Amino acid sequence: MVPPALHEGFCSPRGRTCCSQVGHVELLESWETQGNKLRCEQDLLLAKVPSRFHHLEEVAELDDIFREVYPLIRQYETENALADEHKVLEFRTPAELKEEVDVGLPEEGSVEKFVEGCRSSMKYSVRTSHPRFMNQLYAGSDPAGQVAELLSAVLNTTIHTYGAAPFFSVLERQVIEKLGRMLGFQEHVDGVFAPGGSYANMVALIVARNQHFPHVREHGWRSDDKPVIFTSSHAHYSVAKAAMITGMGSNQVVAVPTDEQGRMQPAALEEEIMRAKESGRKPFYVSCTAGTTVTGAFDPIDEICQICRRHEMWLHTDGAWGGAAIFSEEHRNLLRGVEGVDSFCLNPHKMLGVPMQCSVLILNNHEGRSRGATEEESLDLGQKSLQCGRKPDCLKLWLCWKRHGTRGFARRVDRAYTFSQKFAEMVRRDPRFYLLMDPISCNVCFFYLPPSLRQQLVDRNLNDLEKEEAQRQLKEFHARLGQVTQIIYRRMQKDGKMLINFSPLKDRDLPHFFRAVMIQQRVTEDDLVFILDHFEHLGKDL
């Protein structure tokens, strides 16, 4: 029997039904039923080991927190589906947030304060699962991944050594091996999970540097090294950052011109490589992109791969955004030639819906390059990463994969591409908009044309003007559209009913335009109609 004092302390403070009374109370909620069953088990354990009372109190607190918070989470997710009734964002300025929410840290905490903090977090955060959130290269997260994130927190270990995380050490290798085979890597597959694509891209550069300039690991750069790397003018800024962090300097990054679709031009790349060699510099690394952040372009990996082989250079592919196409039979051709790259970065927290952060760097036939471990240390993954404490992010991808399978991921990718084409066609046919280009992947880029400029576009025939004058007027027209874009976005934030980001393309002399990212799994054609009409609502006076 449970000692009376301990029984009183365990059952009474939180106003629970005592375990001895469970049989006399009709429990209508399954959560309560399960909770009481667990508390009976806890009482039995407590009778055996009274010294574990405080640990069982933590378990009881977990019960209480879930009982309070899970209904809030469930309501939140349900509201996200009711797009007409709930906004993407309840916009507040920083001053307004501090006024409406108690953001201070208390001397004494409580469950009530904790729950209120949860409510505030959900109320004032952007609803990334809302069907009209198309602002970023991610959108919401998969329920299986959400549970995996929670499980990771409960287990609370670092994947630094096999001794601390044996199961996760095996999982990480298994997931990386599978991804490598899907990429077409035939021989040894290695790699590491990373906290984001920028980090993964940096590690790829470090590994390539260590291969081409092995002395740098211990002695640093020498004056005669003169390293230089190459990427496209539309590549992610993380490439230049990695060059800065690794001590080469961002000036040693050559931005290769792109074609009209935003893809790196192979001929221009080889010209830049030859020019660098002639000037006494040492080209050793090319970073191409599978899915650029603005236009979604895929560099021609197969052609770039041949160039890198001729010049004995490391080829990395930043597939953080578009790499998920490897799951789709219909769209994996965008990655033609990827089996020949040296390293590849993928962010499952983007198109695959795995909760952030989940990013992975995969190496092709470079055994041991990602670590400095001896054979005896090979069970430990710590030497592969710059981190010591590292979450087992592989668990989230592994459990989502278990839930949906390869085919489920493929359906998710195919749906995103399908809705991108649908939305692009709607934009193209609507005189209130100007589609900048046909979408290559899931980025739809366009200008909104307010009524005043819409009429000017109809009235003006640039073909009747001299080339120089036509270009001047077109540039002026684009500049005004760029101003409209920024005004509309500010209004969109305050209005909160949808959220779509904007970006310029400086090498095309294009000012800010809208970029809708069509990976939201809850989006419907009705949402797309609403979005186009709501642009008009926001800009009809411009």
C-alpha cells in the first residue's frame, strides 16, 4: 500500500481523482482515462520505491502540462485549416508585443504562467501551417515530425558518441546511406546531419579545402595558396559566408553569370576557371545550386561535373531547397548528373515538411573525409561535426519516412510542383499581374500591377520607341512596380490574411517582385483565387 503521506502528496495537490477512487468515477475523456491508469501504475511503483517520489512528480507534471497544452495545440492546428476565419499573422510591433504579453522572467514560476506563455507564442507567431502562408522555403511541419521533435527532447541526448547515443548513431548512418543511394552514389557514402543548409554548405567547403590544401588544418593558409571558388550569381549567400569563415575571404568567391532561367552557364564557369589559373590562383571548388532561393533554378549539374573533372576540382551541390526532387520520378530529372558530385546538401525541413531544423550533408566516395577519427573511433560521429552537443535530427526524418514512406514523400513533392504550375497559369491569365517567368520548380515570381500602372502598360507600346528609350522607360516602369511591391507587403503584414515574400534580381536589374513558394500542403485552388483577389484589395488605391 502507498504510504498515506506520500499518497496525499502525490494525488491531492493537483486536484486529481485519487487512484483508489478510479473505479467509482465515470471518465468521459480518453486522456483522463489514460492519465488515471498511469497514475495507478505510478502509485504501485511508489509503494515499491518511495525515494522516487520526486521523479514521479515530474511525470505527473508532464501529465498536467499535456492536459492543458495539447487542446491548445489541437485547436491551433484546426484553426490553421479554417483560412477564412483565422489570419496567417496577428501583426504587432515590438513595443505592442511587450505591452500585450508578459515577456518578463518571473522569480517564481508556475504551470499557469507556462500555459499562458504557450498561448501567447501561438497567438503572436506566424502560422506557417496556414494555407495562405507562402512566404518562405518551408511551410508548417508534419505531425509525425512534431512528435519526433518531442521525443528527441524527452530523450535529450547528444549524437556525439556512440556511448551517449547508440541508436541515433546507427540511424544517422542509415538515413545518410539511403539518401546517398537515391542520389546515385555508387561507392562509399558518408556525411553528417547539420543545423541548416548554410552550415552544411560550410562543412562541404571545409572538407574540400582539407583535401586540396591539407596543411591548412594545422598550419593555416600560406601566402602562396591563393585559393578561389566558384558559384552562380544566384547562389545562396552561405557560399560567400563559408569562404569568409574558412579564412579565404568572400573576395575569393567568383560569381558565375546565369542564363535567363537563373542557371549557372557552364561555358562562363570554365572561362572563369581558366582566367583564375592564368592569374596564378588555384581553383579547387565549385558550388552549384539545385533550386535557387529566388527563382528555383537548377544549375546543369551534368555539364558542370564534366568541367570539374577536367580541372580536378571538388563539386558541391546545394540542394537545400530543390534536392527533394530526388524522391519524385517525375521531377528528379532536374538533378541530372547528381551522381557525379562530391557532396550534396539537402534540407528535409523544407519541401518534405520535417520540423526545423533538419539538414544533411552527403559525401560521395570520400570515406573518412568528414572526420579525423581512427578506425577504433569510427562508431562515434563527433569527429564529423564542428559541434559537440548535437541534436539527433536524423530521428525526425527517419520517423517521418517511417510514417509516409518514399512514395509519400514523392506525392508531397509532386503536389507542390503541380500547384506551382496551377498558380503560375492563374497569374499569367490575370491582367492584374505580370508573371516574370515560368516556374522551374515551386517558386512563382510575379509583379502585382496596380490599377494606375496597369493602364500605362496597356497604353504604352515600347516597340515603337528607340531601343535606348524603351529600356529607360521599362526600367522606370519596373522601379515603380518595385515600390508597389514593398508597399503591398507592408500592408499584407498588417492585414495578416496571407503572407508572400518578395525579392529583387539585381543582375537582371529587376527591383522587388513577389515570390510565392507553393509547398503548402493545405493549399487549395480556392486559396489561390483568394490570394489574387486579395492583392487587388490591398493595392486598388495605388
